[in-house]
Amino acid sequence: MPATLRDVAERAAVSVRTVSNVVSGYEHVSKRMRAKVLAAIEELDYRANPVARTLRTGRTGLLGLVVPEITVPYFSELARDVIDAAAEYGYRVMIDQTGHDHDRERQLLMGDDRTMLFDGMLFSPLVTKAELLDMHGSTKMPLVLLGEHEFDGRYDHVAIDNVAAAMDAVAHLAEIGRERIAAIGSQPQEEYSTPLQRFAGYTKALDTAGLVTHPEFAITAEHYSREAGYEATRALLALSPLPDAIFCFSDLLAIGAMRAVFDAGLDVPGDIAVIGIDDVDEGRFARPSLSTVSLDTPFIAREAVRRIATRIDEPETPAEEVIAPHRLVARESTVANHP
């Protein structure tokens, strides 16, 4: 028969309440007492009953992470970092994806059967509009928003400065002598902020560098994928004169762009320099390796989990807006002799 809390308490010569406090991660237990309980747990091979814990505490120990597409390297790397950060707080993570679907985001924010399993939710929306956040208010579930939307301060929000990140990428291209700088990734039909902010950073950096903005050099991309980057670059290569650099709004777009340049018989960076944003693992091992703006996903994950843990324990604490750091990483796709 499996060991119980009472069995552990008897073996450790402590109260059942003390064992419960240790198992639940309660901080105010002395080191000596915690060591006795942990030794008894190991000796008896005790396993906590999650159903009983939920009934006792009203918590499941689960966080939900909702992203647009788990197959996108940035989001899979973010998920890995969230899982690691959550473990430090004693939480496990369940992952869901919305597939860029407005109705799916609505369903998750309003609370479907699955989200009721979560003690809190980390949500990275792409197409969510402000009114959907009003709907979420009725569920009372602790929520931390990820990504680059412009929210109104009602919810904890962890993001990056997209304008500054885009400016850094384009400034780097200007500094290495590129003058005809194209951009791939604008989405004028969408209302969410990531493409709008990155496009604003692109145009601002051109103006700062004293370079001409060529409207035909700004190519849209419905999705931030390799395929979209490839097709957008083919459109750029049909122009005359050609761009001598391409700023892509994601690393996947940039990887597709580099392939299109090579397929046209041109060289990266000799003929056209290419830079992205994200710093996904794939870019480091591409040939040439991809220059990028590195987003600190471990920082984003740690701050998001910190805020959701605080929100769960202290629901009335004021919301925080946290801006993650970023840094330019120059590699072979812009600097040919990069080691």
C-alpha cells in the first residue's frame, strides 16, 4: 500500500501538518525539520496525491502556457525556458496553441474546460484585441501576458522593446555600409503590435542614418516562416536596383531570405546582407550563420513565472510592465569574416 502523509509524519516524528507544509513548499519550516521530513519521504517512497492536494488547497500546481505556434522555434525555446522557471516555483506547465485563431484565443481567455485546470495562465496572443481582455475579467484566473501588444496596464505584461530592437538591426546594416535596406515582415492588415513596432523601428533607423526609404523595399509577410521569407525575397530580387541588405522581422524569415539569395546565384553577405530578430538556435548553425537581435527568452520566462506566482498568491498586487533586454549579435550573414 502506498505511503501516506501520516506514515511520513510517524517516521519523521513530526506532525502531519509539518509534512504537508514541506510537501507544499511552505517556506517557514526549519532546515532541520525539513531534512527529517525529506529523509522520511525518501525512505518510504512517498508520492503526493495530486487530487487530494487540489481538494485541500484549491490549486492544481499547473500553469498554462498559450502560444500561437509551438513549432515556431522562438516559442518552443520560450516554452522550454518557462518549464524550467516554473519548476523552481513548484509548478508544472501545460502548453496550448491558438494557431493565430481569433476565436480560439477568445475561448481560452474566457475559460474553457481545459483552462480550468490551471492555477494561472501565461498567454502570448497575436490577434487578440482589447475587448477580449475585458472578457477574461469574468474568469478571475491569474493572467500574465507575453509579447509586444500595447495593453492598458490591467494585466502583468512581459515584452521587449520592438522599436529599439528593429532600430539596432537596421543601424548595424547601415554601419557596415549598406544603403539600400529592405524589410520583410510588415503586416498592415493586422492590428497587433509586433509588425507595426518593428516597421516603425525600421523606418526610424533609416531616417537616423540619413538613408532613403524605398516603399517597394518593404515587403509584407502573412506568416513569419521560412517559406514567407523565401517568397518575399524573390519579389525583392525582381527589383532594380537590388537591395544590398534585408532586415527580416524574424529569424525564420531571414533563413528563408538567405536561401532565396543563394538560389538566385548571389552571395550573403557579399551581395546582400541579411539580419533577423529572435536568435533561435537554427540561426547559429545556418551557413552563413545568421546575424540577429537576440531576445532574452530566459529572462522573459523567469519574469513571467515570477509574476504569475505572485499573482496567484497575492491577487490584488498591482500589475507590472516588464521590458526584457535585447542585444545585437553580428554573425556571418552581415560580417563575412565573423569567427
